[in-house]
Amino acid sequence: MTNIATANKIKKPAHVPDSLVYDFDYNTDTEYCKDPHVRAADLAKNAPPIFWTPYNGGHWMFLTHEAISDAFNDYKTFSSEHFAPEAFEEMMADLPEEERIPAPVPICIDPPKHGKIRKPLFTTFSPKSAAGMEKAIRELAERLIDAVAAQGHCEFQHDVSDVYPVEIFLGMFGLPIEKEREYRELAKKHLTTITPDLAENFLMMKGIADVLRETIIERRDNPKDDIISLLWSLEIEGEPMRLDLMLSYCVILFIAGLDTVVNGLGFGVRHLAMDTELQKELREHPERIPDATEELLRRYAFVAPIRILKKDSVFRDIEMKEGERAMMFIPAASVDEDIYEDPTAFKLGREKNNHLAFGKGPHHCLGSNLARLELKVMYETMLTKLPEFRIDPKNPPTFKGGIISGPSTINLVWDV
């Protein structure tokens, strides 16, 4: 009987030296799925700084802060374009409108087109715009924590983390609140099935677009005070907004707006629940919560973006070929000993905390201001409204691996 893990492996290309081959499957690696950050720290310490793994079609893994930073900035070599945008548009133009798949823009395109499509969103996700949403975000955080406070326990991912960003997204985009459960399930399904298979990802994007389509068209005809209506009013390079581009914007914002908070919040709360002294410190000095938020983002970075080699290249004296994939393994870069002193430790007030949790270069996360605010507000709310909370010793946390790793369950308990 064929072993699934063995069947998933491919033969090493001739140009890859044996010394750079390292077995690691981000989807099924036992230790990575058991605790992503323990395994990431192990890789950072024991694996080659750049290695090739035969799993998931075979690809490079970049582990160091410097290598990943340089690759993020060199988009002409390490491209975000997993397909040719022109060919994709041509293919979609031949399909009936209802069968078209939204292009993953502005994420999966490179400059200069990337900047032109991304630019209209700057105002929407500016620090000022995020700050203007704080009152509504805080009210939601308080409602969610009030709902579980009296019971003395909760499964945090289900009761809080899955709900929180979805409701914020619904409010920002003017989407119907009665569809909350549908959006939550859609988000969970997408964020647990991201694979290197573009066909699977495109079909998932179409599924999200189909759910959003009715509201997007309604806002075109009857605009309101929400982001969808605002996007309809924009022009791209002097041309009025089109439905296909609107669907692309909204699908990508839906995905990007949820995974950072759902996973980042789960990892952060897990750490707080294991560090009661930190809880005490932050309750006594709430002004330090923003610093704690940054250090939690660094220590528990969870995204590993894929880049495509646009040309044959020699990078760090390693020969790489056009068309090969390179995973920017940020969880390992976040514990790079050349950048961070005692990198696996949580250090409140860490100096020069230039982490890569939100990426770097042209594709630096557009929603980072909003994500930081959502995380900070929830930490503040929990530390204000709950007594000391701990991990339930009878139900330890569980995790998932993948390109975007995250907690599956975080069971908390506290005294009532």
C-alpha cells in the first residue's frame, strides 16, 4: 500500500545539491501540526538556511530574515504572479460572466500594475481610517467577552476568534449580518484549504465571489456608507470600476482580513494564557499592550507566502531555476538569531522589533493597521473583563499546519 507522504514527494532536480535537501511537508509534518512555532524554531536552528524539500511538488524554503527580506523586495526575480495576468484575463473573457473566477488582485500581481490596483485602497486602510473604527470594534470585543465571562471557560477559537473579524468585515463592507454564519464557515473552509494547487484556490475564490455577488451588485445600484459602495465610486487608471475587478477586490479583502486576526489572535491568547505574569504586568500597565501585540506578532508569525522564480537565478550562491517555487517561511525568520537576541523568548519592549509578520516590500500587508487595532483591542478587553485565564489542562490546544498555520482549538478556563 502506497504511503501518502511518500507519494507526495518528487524527485530532486539535478541542479539541487544533496546538501540542500531537507524533508519538510508544511501540510502534514507531525511536529509542525502539533505546534507550528516549536517546529519552526527547530528548522531555524537545524535546517539549512535555504533548503529544497521534495514535498508539495518540490520547492525551496527560505528561513532567514535577511533572505526573505531580500526576496520580498526583489519582485522581478521572486514574483507574486502565480500565473500570467494577461493570459488569465483572456481566459476569463471567453467565459460567461457568472462562471468567471475573480483574479487574486492585488495580491498575485507584481509592480507596476500591483501598485495601480492597490493604490485606491490606501485611504480605506490608513491609520486614520482604522482609528475611526475603534469604537465599533471595542463594542464588539466587549460583547463577545461578556457572552462567555460568566461561564468560566470557552473554546476561544469558536466563541471569539472566528466571530470577531467576520463581524468587523460585515460592518465595514455593509454585508447582511444574517449571513454571518455563512461567511464564517466560508472563511474557515478557505483558510484551511489553501494549497499550491491553483485550480483548487481559484474554485474557492469563485465560491466566495458567488456569496458576495448579490450584495456587490446591489451596492452598485444603491450605494450606502460602506467599503463596497466606496470601491464602486473609484476609477482605475481613468476607467470606471468593473464588476469583475470589484469581485476580485472583495474576495481578496475577505480572505486577507480574516486570516491575520483569526490566527494571530489565537496564538496571542494562547501565549497570554500560559504566561500569567505577563497578564498581571499588562493589567497593571495597559499602556504596554501595543508593545505586547508587536512581540506576539513577531514570536508567533504564521504566514509562509509563496513566490515564483521569474528567471534562472543564483541567490546566496544557490542555483535556482525559472518556474520554481520558493516559500518565505516567516515563522522561522521570526526566530532568526542573527536578528533577535534570545529569539524564542517573549520580551516585552523588545528593541528594533522589525518583524516580518505583515510581510515586506511592495506586498506589505495593506490591512496591518486594522489588524493591529483588532488584536490590541481584544487583548485589552480580555485583560479588563476576565480574571486570570489559563489553558484548560484537560483540553490542550490543537493546531493546523499549511501555508497559513493556526490554532484549531484554544480551550481557556478562569475562576468565576
